[in-house]
Amino acid sequence: MSVEYAPKGLVGVLTPQANTTVEPEYSILTPPGYAFVNARMLSPHPTIEARLLDYFANVDAFSRQFANAPIGALAFACTGTSYLAGRKAEDRALDGLSRSLKIPAVSAATAVVMALNALGAKRIGLVSPYEGQLDAACTPYWESRGFDIAAKTSAARPGDNFHPIYSLPSGAARQALDEMTDPELDAIVMLGTGMPTLAPIAQTPFRGRAPVLSCMFCLIWAGVTLLDGAPPSADGVKSWLNGDWWKARALAAVARR
């Protein structure tokens, strides 16, 4: 079953309550013929860490917001939850969603794993927007997924904005990416679904031989790949990195600042 604006498939996206990046980056990067519908994950807990864990605890209820919309894949647009919950709990939650909804479910973190495995990447660099507990938890998570974290730079910036990550400009990701100097990396991943990353990828899709990815880039690519039922491939990831359907939109969004 298709809908007018999604003849090739529709993705249901679960987004953290105050995230201001997920929907704009989906709008920029989603190829013609596909579309997404969004639902917000809400939590009353006062700390970021408690809210992130609460998202997995109530993910079934959040997914019911889609009712009988004909979504063909579900995307959990949050990475901090993956770090705090850990690989096993994440896999259980996604497997439960897939079984209950009868469609594939992927998180931002497992989408990155999917892309890195398609590329055959093992030795990776991380650009982190986090501070404190989340920053400490992100490296062990990626190691638990079988990757060697050979380099890590920080895009975090001090300030009193409404959110330490969602208020970051894409220039913060760009600066941290430029600090990644290891020429032997298999890939670079800009973390988080809240830090804007599409403009830096449009400007530098490869740093040396290393593809430059982000959690949002991988999540959108993975959702379309799952809708198509095609096996993930290195050529597919690289084709998206060089895709002409989204780069002008990403750079225009930054130019309007």
C-alpha cells in the first residue's frame, strides 16, 4: 500500500521530544519517491540520561502513534539511548518492535553499524557532540559493536542554549571533523541525531580514503534500504554520499543562517 507522496515507501520516525534536527535532515536527505512521518517520544524525567532510558522503556507506546499508517520501516532517531542501555538491551528493544509491528526497526546506532559493515570499516574515528556521561558511554558502545576507535574529536561547546547538542551549529561538526588527522581510518562517524551534520558531509563526503558518515545520514539511508529490501552495500553508501538530490538543499540551509 502506498500514499501519494511516498510511492516507494514510508518510514515511521521516533524522535526525542526537543530534537530540532531529525525532521529537517530527513526532509533534506530523503530521496524522491520516499517520505517519512514523525512521532515524538516524551518523558517527564528531569535529566537527559533518565529521559533517554525512558524512551526504550516506552517505545511500544510511542510507536502506537503511527496507528494504521502504512509505514514499511521504523527508525528510532536517538543514539544516546543506545549508549546508556547497551547493545543487548538495544537489540532486544528493536527485535520486539520489529515483531510487534511486523516491519524492520532500526536505531540510529544500528544504522551506523549497518553502514560501517557494508563498507567493511573497522578502524573508525568518532566526532562526539557529547559531554559527561554520554561522552564516556559512546566509545564502549561502538567497541561492543566490534569497531576499533582509533581517533575521537569533540564538537561540544559550552553555552546556556536550550540544549547542549540540539543548539550546536553545523560548524561545530565541521571544525571537529577537520581535527581528524589520522590517514588510516576506514570511516569517520559524526555522532548523535541532534547535531546538524549534512552540510559537512556535503562539503567533505570523504576525508582521504575514509567515508564521512553521521548517525542521521546512516539512519535515513538504512530506512530507504530496508524499504527497498536490498542488501546493504558499500556502493550504496558511497552513492548516497555523492548524491546530487540532497547536497544543494543541505548547503542552502546553512547559507540562510
